Amino acid sequence: MRTEFQTLVRTGKIHQLLAADLALTEAGIPHNLQEECVSGVRTAMPVDPSPAPGTWWAILVPEEFVEDAQCVLRQLPFVFTTKPDLWDGEPLPRGKMIITVAIWGAIAATIFLLVSALIRA
């Protein structure tokens, strides 16, 4: 018989993941951890976490333990979700600005190179 797992938590905040992992372990509730990114890649934990925009960590629990696990997580001082946004890791405002500027710079450079290649052709 195959065990079906349900995503209980998805967060970009590593401290929330670790607190939830510890609470579930202490309660004896079986669970798995995985890292997910916006591109769809999923990696089983333990891996070295790589916090970045669009990277989340998920806790998966067997379906028969979902209610017990939710009761355990309600005791923690966090609000958990299964649909975090791109910036759920909460970078500092300056870090968020640097990442945004770097992305737009890369896009502008790519467009410039494509246009200059078309002009030469």
C-alpha cells in the first residue's frame, strides 16, 4: 500500500521550517522535508538550504497524520501557509532592491545584445 503525503507547510523562512520540524519530531508525527523553487525543482531534505527569492521549504505529512500535525503546528507562534509568495524569505529591503536591479540589468543587457546582433546581421 502506498502512503499519500499532503503538504502541510510551505515557507521561505528557514526558522519557521526548523521550528515546525522540531515540534513534529517531538510529537512523534512522521513527516518529510523538501526544498522547492519557483522553477518546479524539488529536492528532498536534508540539503544545504539555499534561501533566495522563489525558494521555499515544505513539510509533507502522511494523510492519516494531517489533523494531529495541524494541532501541533497551531501551538507555534507562526502563521503557516501552503502558498507563499515569491518574497516569502523576507530579504532586507536593500537586498530586495539589489536583486531586482540585478535582474532588470540582466534583462536590459540581453535585449541590448540581441538588438546589436540583429543590427549587424
